[in-house]
Amino acid sequence: MTKWRPFQVAALFAWLSFAGAACVSPAEELRGLAAQDPLDCAVLVTGGAFLVTPVADGTFTLPPPSAKATAREVLPIAAVVEALARGRVFQRVALDPDAGNRARIGALLRLGAKDAQLVAFLEQARADGFDYVLVAEELQDGPIEVLGTNGRWPVTFATWILLGVGALIPDRTFESRATLRLTLRELQMGNVLHDSLLAAGPIDLALTERTDFWGLLSSILVPPFWVGDDRVTVGDSVRTTTERRLLLQLARDLKSEAVRQRLRSRQPAAIALVASEAGYVVTVDSAEALTVATLRGEQPVAPEVVAAFTRDLLASVLVTGDRRRHTATLPAALRGNRLQVSVGTLRGGVASATFLPGDVR
């Protein structure tokens, strides 16, 4: 029986570590994010990552002119919604069902145009119980840059010379210059509340991910980091990794504490749900007096319950300096029913938030 030497064991351990890291799926990467509390809002996703202008040696491929408009959506918007749902970024997320309308709505919002179609879209989103709209604005393609052999080449060489598996170590770095822009907007005028401009960053590829059969064959004789790249193979690998990273970055960016604070500060009133001994208490903090409030549920809420909640919330005002604080306790029967609380201020400002009583920590 062959006795393994310490440096051989170390090389094998390094190889297994790199190989295991490369096999992490998007679902596993989002698992930790999903454990965090979601943002207290319901979001409708529209627009699309449409590729319009080709770039020399670009990351993405422009479809033929005869292709349908939706075919130019090189990063499927359904994948955006899936990533947000897997990461539990919002209390509720849904896709604009009108595929033909998404591109036009996205363009109108991006250009700041106001027409009847856009006004109707925002009104319908409010009527459907959404708090914000997330718009996939554009995917700006960019070339794939070769950054050269990275600092892992000693590990690659060790595993190649000792174990013959150096081709599995990510030893060469590339970077896609493609960017994806999405904006989170309010539903009154469609104004931007948060702007996400995402890039994939450096991508390390192993020989098996960047060359063809002949390149792999030549690695029998020379170290993998001396083997040249196959442009098509590199393009496929970088594109796949770029798509995954853009989605992961979007979910992490939107669920960051900075975005929570920004949304809270840019609303005319900050609405929160707090668990207490008395039950679940809705608190509304604002600089202006509240003139209207309402409660709606994913499951119908009795009119008398809504009326009592509205009365209690508007009546219980505590003034501290230039701030006003309203509170109202939700009936225990509403536990487990996803709720949207909406309020209006004296000067016409509107704020809303979506909660799931029983999911508050």
C-alpha cells in the first residue's frame, strides 16, 4: 500500500477545498441570506435585462434581429424574481405578468416619462397591494478581460506534479465588464429610492473551465497555467458565473441594512411591526399628522377589524419634538395573514409596508 507523504496530503486537501468551493450552488449561497429578516414590503418586478447593443468580445451574445423582443432579455427576469424569493429579500415578490408590457414600462420609468400607460401601471400595482416596484433597467454588455495567472499557480503546480489533477485548480483570472442596473421605485410617481449597479468582479477559472479537449490533453505534458485559453469555453464559463454573481449581488444589496435605512428615511412615514406581550403592534413615525390609514390582508380582513385598527392608529398619537408616533395593536386572529398597512399624511404623502405577523423576531 502506498504511503502518502505530508506534502501530498496537503496538496490533495488544497485541491478538495478549491473543488468544493467551486461546486456551491446559488441556492446554497442564498441560504444564509434567507435566514435574515426580509424587508417589510411587497415588490413587483418589471422591466428586463435587455441586450440592445453588441460589444466586441462581449460577455453576452446578441440574438438575431428576427428574434422576438423577449429573446433579447439575456438575463431572464424570472431568474431575478427567483433569486429574490430564495433569498427572502422581501415579504412578497412577484413578476409583472405582462411580458410585452415590461420593456415599455421599464423604458418609461428609466426616461422619467409620464404617460397614461405608466400612470395606470402604478395605480394597478398599488391596487394589487404592492409597496414598491423593482425595475430591471438595462444590461450593459462589456468585454471579457484576461487578468492573467493568479497566485494559486503553486498549488496548481503541486497538485499537477504530485496528483495529476492540477487542471481542477482555478489558476487564471478573468473579468467581465458587463453591468446590470436595477432601481427600486415608489408607486406614486415612480421616483427612484435605491439604485443598484452591479458587476461580477474577477472570476477565477480552472483549466477545465477555460480550455478545450486539446488544451486538457496538453496539460499532461505541461503545467495547466502554461496552457492557453479557448475563447468560446472562457466565454461560456465567464457568462455563467457573471449571471449567477449578478443575481447574488442584487439579493445581498437589496437586503442590506443600508437599503433598509434608506427606504425608511425616504418614506413620508416609517411603518414598523413590533412583537410585544400585548401582541403585534404597528408603529408609525412621521413628521406630519396622519389623515388616513388602512389595513388589508392577503386573506380578507373583516371591515369592522379594519375600521377599529384605523381608529386606534389615528387616535393614539404621541408628539415628541417635531415627530409624531402612532401605535395600534393587531388582533391575534390576524397572525399568519400577510398584511399591508398604508397611511397618508397631511400634505398628501403616502407610505405603506407589508408584514407577516408571526414572522417578527
